[in-house]
Amino acid sequence: MSYNDNYKCPFCHARHGLRNCRTFLQLPPTQKAVCVTVQEYCANCLGMSHKVADCPLLEGCRRCQLPHNTMLHALDETGKEWLKMTAEVLLHIPGLIDSPIKARVYINPLKTESTIRFGGPLPAFKPEFGASVRVVLTSMRNRVRTYTGTLKRRHKAPRTMPSRPLDLRCLKGLYPKKDVADQELYRPGPVNIVLGSDASEGIFMGLPVFRPNLPYAQKTIFGWTFFGEVPVNRSQIVIPDSMALQD
């Protein structure tokens, strides 16, 4: 890939490609994927001139063979507790859920498609709705912000996130609670919807916020979300009243 004289890396503002940026290379895969999406890079070759569907590079991920760069392959989270980018939304499915109900969403740009699982807080799925459903997701922090799209149906029970209560004292004083997308992010609960890379455009608002030894913060249309390793909550403490980065 070649660069014109006016090109500057969006992370460190030097004149080099994304593959050579130390700031980018130090990020975990999920945050790399967020940055690639926000900056509209190709998720396969990390170029800027085209989308992944038009990428001339035939080689995909060397670990899973999916059409994304190997640097974007998910981390092995075995034995660790990770704060995931979850959000509370109001879910509306025309013809099935006419009055919006509260649901939880997991935003994962490493997934290639967006899915929905029924059960838990959602009613049983009607077979006549087929293999996919059209949904409207409205932010509970700002009712003007919505996402509309088609989700693939999964014949599985909703996932539980996190698997155990998390200790969020490391975030105390950083972000106001009212701006956090998921008010229950520290407490295990069902997640019915996964928004993948096919839904990422328009979801993220700006680049992730990095702070030493803390989870990454990512602003979305649903509010602030967080990603990173955190301690397990041994004492069942609740989420701090103020845990938001002041923007």
C-alpha cells in the first residue's frame, strides 16, 4: 500500500501505515477492530482505499481463515475476567415486540455478523419470522439515537455476561454513571443481541480512550462502553455512582 504526502496516522500522527504504528499494535484485538471500523480501514489488509469486501488480498486471518487481519483475531480469555462492551437498549421488533422492552447488547466488532437469541427477558420466537428479524434498538441514555438493522436468529439460550460479578472500583471517578451504556455491566445477566462488524458503522463515536492499567473506554450511540481485564468482585460491591470519563 502506498501513502500520499498528506497522509498521517490517526493514532500517532506520524507518516506511516497502520501496521507500523506502535500505538495501534499495543491495543488488544477488540480495540484494534474498533479503530479499524471508526477510521474506515479495510479489516483484512488494513488499507484505506477500499472496504474488506473489495480487498484484493486473498489471505485472511492465519488463525481462523475468516476475512480479517490476524492482528484482529480474538484474545484467549480463558481464566480471566473481561469487561465487555455491553449496553442496555430498548428493543422493538415490528410484529413481535410492538411495545419496546429492555434488552442487553454485546458490541463485538470481531464477529462478522449480528445475531439475536430469544429467551430470558425476550419472548419466545415465532417460527413464521424465519431465520432473521428486523430490529430497532434505541439508546436508554439518549432516546434520539437508534440503530436499525437485520439480525440473524440463533437457536441458543442468551449468553451470560459477565460470568461472575466484577469489581469496578478501578473506574471510580472517571465517568458519570448516567452516561454509561450498561448500568448493570458489573453484574452477570443475559445478553440477547450481539452487534458484529456488519453493524459497527454508525455505532462507534470516535476512537477508544486509553488510560494506563485501566479498561479501554469506547463511546457509542448507546453511551460509554468498556473493554479490558478487571478484578473479580469478591465482596459484591455495586457499581460506583461516578465512573465516567468527562468528555
